[in-house]
Amino acid sequence: MTEPTTKRCPACAEEIQAAAHKCRFCGTDLDSYVAAHEVAAEKPLFSGHPRVIWTFGQYVVVICTLGLAWLVYWLRSLSTTFVITTQRVQIERGLFSKAKDSLELFRVDHFDMLKPFGMRLLGLCKVHLHSSDPGMSSVFLYGIPGLEALADTLRDCSLRERARRRVLPLEQM
């Protein structure tokens, strides 16, 4: 099969050469146009439950209670679901009745990474998101594998969303 020699411009829908980087009808830079629309698309970064045991102290409690605490931690993990995308963080809580909170990343003002000794022993951390959203001014992410690298990605996504939406942070006095 041969490659098509023409394609439609995504901006004006006129037929142009398949290898073109700029539309001869509307003047749109096709590479920039496609890149801008790919950034605007929401992409998943993580979806799932936190680990059942995410601190060394929890291991100690599980051993002291002969494994009974593991059941409590497992139910707590099962009742929390994190969905993290390039545009928002969603937290769903509850086993039978569900409550879902959503924080748009452009509202995130500040990231804190907490690495207590018990978490560092397991190679984990906790991320505290401070936001300008009055309903969710503080969000904690924990028990997620690779959270430290994910936090850097979230910071980049937050800055990109602010620029895309043309949102400037408010100075607090």
C-alpha cells in the first residue's frame, strides 16, 4: 500500500500535502497546532489504591496484633482510590457509600514532600498538595509506588495547566 499524498489541515480542513508542516491556505504551523492539542488532552498518570502498608510503623502494628491490623489496613486501602491525571487529582473514599473529591491541578499552589523515617525504610513518601480551592485546601497522596517522580510530573503539569488557562497565583499578605 502506498502512503497518501494529501491530508486535511486540522485548522481549516483544506487539502494539503501530507509532508507539509505549514498550511498554505490558513498559514497554521501544523506541528505547533498538533502539539498544543496533545497538551490539552487529559492523560492518566496513576489510577489505583494506595499500598496496604505504607509505613514501617504499620508493619510493627501488624506484627504486634498477629496480623489483625493488616485486615484493617487492607479495608482502609480498599476504600481509597486515587486517580491522578495531567489535569486533576481525584480521590474516591468509601466501601459502600462513595464520596469523590476532585482537585484541578491549576489550583495547586505548593507541593510538600514528606519522607518520615518509617516511609523511607520502605522507599515511599507522602506528598502534601496545598491548593487555592476552598473545598480542598489540603490533599495528601500516600502509598503510591514511584510517588516522588510522580510529584515532579504533577508539578510540571500544574505549571502547564496554569499557563494554558492563563491563571496567575494570588499573593497572600
